[in-house]
Amino acid sequence: MPRVLVVGSGIAGLWTAIRAAEAGCDVTVVTKAALGDGATSWAQGGIAAAIFAGDAPERHAADTLAAGAGLGDPAAVRVLADEGPGRVRDLIRFGVAFDHDESGLARGLEAAHSRARILHAGGDRTGAAIEAALVATVRRRDVRVMEHTTLVDLLVETGRVVGIRVIAGEGADGAASVDAPVMRELRADAVVLATGGAGCLFRHTTNPDVATGDGVAAAARAGAVVADLEFVQFHPTALAVPGTPLISEAVRGEGAVLRDADGRRFLFDVDSRGELAPRDVVARAVWRRMAEQEGAPVVLDATHLGAERLASRFPGIDAACRAAGFDWSRAPVPVVPAAHYAMGGVVTDLAGRASLPGLWAVGEVARTGVHGGNRLASNSLLEGAVFAERAARDVAAAPSAPVAATAHAPSPVRNEGDRVRHAGGADRTAGVSGRISSGTHRGEGGLVDRDELRQLMWDHVGLERDADGLAAASARLSGWHAPEPVDRRTAEDRNLLGLARLTVAAALARTESVGAHTRRDATSVAAAEREAA
């Protein structure tokens, strides 16, 4: 019976756990918050699949490749489009009650889709409905769950991942439990990363606070191949209030429009599809118009939809707007772009296998090749389901990992050098390590400060980038060092710093503008490269 560790509890992680358990695996889910917390529950837009008359997987695949700016992997995209309808039917069997209208299953249209193929549940609460159904299913299966347990590192022996190191013993939101946090090593035949994205790299994000890039950072430290980290999708319409709650693209799909400070629709100046252009196009247009308005937000105008329609179709967004003091049925609401989704991550094949034996990755943490340079709306939940299904089948056939020579008992977390086994069996320090201090070291040359890092990334690695800004960010990041991981917060800060460095390096290396990666200096860089050649 293969022992499987699934790290993360969103759609990809829970789906993998359910299917692996059904295949006879001994499954443990490790999640750093409560089961059911995370980005899946926040997903508003829906899940895309070619299940309606007049549509076809070929059309869905074509739309996905077009949105990806020519960088998507056609084989992976075809898997997504072909297998998506079956995974939607599985969700219905798991108990997800998708919305209906007089014709049957209701379908919505979102940006860059050529057909209305988006399914929703509870209006704008699709992710929450999916997460609730999967959590309930996991609880009916023979699956162990370790909540409030933070991934620290992958355990690698003789080039194979054989488990994970975690910090256990914290309560909700990283609060200390009665017992001191302990470092533990959990061994398995297969480790599946399903840790989600890294929106918390940036000052403004639509992601929950668990999105700190833990899986990508741990995989990179262990020597796994990661790629496309420069491709970060910024959602164009987050409510311009603290916390930047998302206003789904589905609102524009229903007919809402964006206006500048003069009340003018400006997107048709940029793209003939207007508000239904791909996300990267809309986000950059909003960003640039805000710059022309000295930073003032643009507004989203949904007033013509009326109070009743807005409340019934978008109950969560309606509540968020009203909680912030806006009646969006009567007046347009201010919106800004915010970091939303990572297209890059741990490189996998079509079965979810990473470059290190014993390691799989599914969901946003993975770079499957589906999204290319820019993700098509409502493909993220689908990707999580499709590739989790494939990974679960693969891990069920995984060979057993070598048995440990000694047991790894829990040990108190100490401020010691943190070392992991690297491919080839050699020890190495995991990332850039630092010493726990009193917390007084801030800024250049000291312990990394999360708020300063997030502001730095927003300023220089946001929607538009250039060599000077990226070089400045790289220098600043190099001057900081990471804390020893002794609790959730310090483990996250270590991951954020390491991932920020990798992201900046990737953005510097890609000198052209493509997809969600925009270089303001692309023309001058290209000219300099031609001259050097």
C-alpha cells in the first residue's frame, strides 16, 4: 500500500487525496491552516468545460492557447479540454450543486472565451461549494488529516523525495498551541505538493494569507525544476479598499463596464473585445489609465444590472461591496489590479510528476504548461481537478521509498542551521539561512521584512517591469536574509524571500514582453542585444 503525503487542501490536494485513497493508498493530508481554508474557497468565477451544445473541447483548447500568448503546451491543453467535462461530472457526483436556469445547467461567459461555458455554484461562490463537497468527501474516506501543520522542506535521499519536514503544534492563524511547536519528519512513498500560489509576494493580492509559495520554494530548495515564475496574473478588478476583495470577471461577462475618471469606457482603445479581452490586456489598460489619472482608481459600472440581479447572481461580491460602504447597484465602484494567480511553478509532466523522483505537484503550485504566459479565466479549478485525477492514478502505482535507517521522532524547533538532503545525497544549506533575532533588524542587510518585501515586489515586479527596477529589486532582496523556520510565520518569510529572488531572476532573463510579463524596456533591450550580437 503506497504511503502518500498530500501537502495542501484545496481542490487539487483534496481531489488527489480522495482518488488515491480510493485506489488503496495510505493517504495523509497536511495543511497549514484548517481543512477547507485556502484559495479554492475564494474562487468566484466558476469552472470552465465544453459540456454544452454548440461547444467542443477543441474550441476550449483554442481559447486556452490563445490566452496563453503562444506559450502553452498543446498536449497539456488538450488534456485539460478533453478531460474537463468528465471532471465536472465527477464534481456533481461529489455533491456540488451547480446553478441551473430554465434550460438546465446555467452557463456564463467570461473574458477570452469564445463560448459561454462557465459553470457556477451559488452565484459567485463556486469555489466554496466545491471545497465544501470535497471536504465532506475526504471526511468519509480513510484519509488522515494534519491541520495547522506547515511545510518546511522536502526530504531528499539519494536523489529521491522520501518525505517532508514540517512544523506542527500551532493553532489557527499560526498561534501557538499549549505545546511548543515541534519539527517533525514525515516519510512517504509519494509526496504531492498542492500548496497553491504566491499572491502574498505582492502588496495587493486577491489571495488569502496562506498563499506564500511554500511548495515552489521548498521544491526549488530541494533541486526540483521550476519555470515560468515571471508570469504572474494580475486580476484587473479588485475592489479598491483594504484587502482588495476580488470582483469576478463574470461581472464583466454579465455586461459591467470599466470607466475612467471622466466616465469614459477606455478598453476599446486597447482591444476590440473591450471588457472581454484577456486578463493581462485589461489589467495593463487599467494600470496605465490609473497612472494617467495620477493613481486614481478606475470604476466598474454594473448599475444597469440592477440591485436584484446583482444580489442574486453575485451574492458574495454584493456583500463585500456593501460591507465596504458601496451600493454598486446605484453607483460604479472603484477597482484596481491585484496579484491573482501564478502561471509558473514546479515543472510537471502530464501525470503531475516533478523532476525529482517521488515528487508530484498539482494545482497552482504546478507548471503543467496549460496556462502558458497568461491563464484563461475559470481554467484554474479545472486544471486542479484534471491533473489531480491523473496524479492520483500515478501515485497509486508509485514504487516504495527506501525505509529509513532510523526513526524520525518529533523534536522541538530550535534556532539551528537548517539542512536538507539534496539530489545526489549531498547535504547543503536550504536556501539563504539566517539567525533568529529579536526582530529589530529591518531592511537592507538585515532580516527580511515581509511588508517591505511585498511593497518592493509591487513597485518593481508588478504589472510592468524594466531592467533598472528589476536590478534594484534584486539588489535589495540579496541584502536581506531569511529567518530560521521555527513557526508558520518564519517558514513563510523564508519562502517568500527565496521565491521573490527566483521571480526577479526570471523576469530579468525574459527580456521581451509576452503574456502577463510586460517589460517597459523591451524595445531598448532588444536593440541592445542586437548591437551586442
